[in-house]
Amino acid sequence: MAVGDGAVSEDAWRLRIVGRADVPVGCAVLLPDSLVVTCAHVVVAACSGPEAGSASGRGTGPVAGDAIEDAATDARFAEILVDFPGSLLGGRMTASVVRGGWAPAVDDRAGDVAVLRLHGSPPPDVLPARLRWCGESHGRVVSAFAEPAGPGSGGWARAVLAGAGGLSPDWIQLDAGDPAGPRFVRGYSGAGVRDQTSGSVLGTMVAVRSTREQTTAWMNPTEALVRYCPVLRDIVEPEAPGPRTPADDSLLPSLAWQTEAERRLTTALVRVPSMRDTQRRDRIIGDIGPEIMPVVARSPSLIEDIRAVVAVCLQYPDAVDRLAAAVRWYENASLPMREFERVWAQVSAERR
């Protein structure tokens, strides 16, 4: 179907970052409101050359040093050229880093996120990606697309998420899923990591280590992107994709709910990213009040653990309000947090 007839590729959110020598230096993801997310080191490379955005021995990734710090300062205020490899209409456009959208790598590890905004509207056959929380990672099949040397030079590289690991505790390791297919190489940094089941983007490629025998890559999951650049928070769709998410309502009816309020609050709270993080959940429970933590029947099951917290809080006049305040400290006004507060407002009104 011709573009004029309304054809739109579901993966046309793939962007390329073009360097000064008119050579692609990395990838990016188009998001709603003409926002673009990529790696900070890719933006630096666009301003100063690929060597400024590559760490030796890793194939592609952030690198520290005085020269890079100077380049990073320039990149933050530069106009960056992007093109649209997924568009039949083609074309190029400039973009620049938005306020709150710059988190360069710290000590070659944490961060390495950049959020830009296009200086105009993308081609009409290019739609933004659905950015969703990564959530549980182990065993999930994903793919990422790049054309490192221009059109026809790459393709979709498939991988399996192996779990957290790499130079940064934020990173998730990707193991090659198709030895006969395209391999992750220099140029994949910033590429959107697409869930094979849902088509949603779960994060961005951040580093690759490639040898003749093995290729290993790493991604910054959406949770890390939002942590370093909160401007993305409202862009994230509230539910994680696929059957692995603990927020899936199909997992909830098997529980023996004591009250309808318990069910509704647990269903909303289990979608909040901070409550899915074990250490952060422990801190939140401790922040509710000294009388709460000792009486919560903790469970290794995420849903059962959150359900137990909700059940205890419902027994105290203001404990759910204190729970909401503790979670809000981490979440601010994220969409899942706003949904939990909406549900609590309804439940609270019905209990009066």
C-alpha cells in the first residue's frame, strides 16, 4: 500500500543519529510529542566523531575523560541531525536535548541517556514507539534494528534477555538469539529494544562487546531511562507488556481477596514500578510507620507481598495515605502512581 493510501510501518519509530561526516553514529527511538531517546554518548559522537562515543574493548558505549566531558557539554546544546530509515518518505531533521533530558555516563557506567525533541513533525508514515516498563527480564526474546554504515548495512538482531549485568547495575545483558542473523556491532547504541511478543520498546541499547567467538550486548531498560531522565515518565505506558508482568490481571483472581478494596488497591499498586523493586519496596514499607512493618506477612511473591501490605494498611485510619506518600516520594506523578491515587480516592470515598 502506498504511503498516500495511509500505510504506516509499526516499527517506523526507528531513527538514526547522523554525525558530522554524514555517517550514522548510532540509533534513537521516536516517542510521543516528537521526543527522541538515545544514548548520551551517541549525541556526543554526533558532535565530535564516533571515537568520542566508543569505549575501547566494548565495541560501542560511553567513555569518560576531559575531552569527552568537553564534547558532552557541546552536545547538550547542539543541534543533532536525525533521519528516518523506517519512512518511505525519507528526509532529515534536526533535534536538540530537552531540559531534564541529559544524563551522560558517570565513570563509564551509570546514566548515558539523552532525550531530544525534533525541530518539527516527523514524516506522516512514522509513528512513535510504545515505551513500556521492562519489568522481569530473564528469558524474554527481544530484537533491535540498526544500519551502522547506512541503508542495507544491518538489520534486526535478535537476542534473549539474560538478566541484570554489565558495567552498570542498571544494565540488562542481551545474549545473541540467532547466530545466523545480524550481530550487534558498533552502531546499535541507542537502538530501541523491541519485545518480540508485544512490539513495545523496553529500553535502548547502550553497549556491545563483540569478538569472533561471541557477541554480548547490554541495554538500559525503561526503568533506568526514566530514573535518569524523569521527563520520560509520562511517556511510559502504565502496563508492562506480555504475560510476564506481575500486573497482569489474569494472575489476580486466584488470590483469596478479603475485601473488594484490597483487590482494587493491590491491582493498582502492583503496577507501580517502585513497588516492583524489592529493595525500594522494603524502604517504602518502613516509611509507612513503625507499627506497619512488624505485622505485614511478607511473601517472596510480588503480588502476595503487596497484597499483605495493603491488607494491613486498610486496618489503620491513615495508613494507606502514608503508603501513598511513601511511594510518591519515588514515583512523583508517574502514570501508575496517579492511577493508584485515583483508585484510592474512589475506595476512600466508598468507605466513608
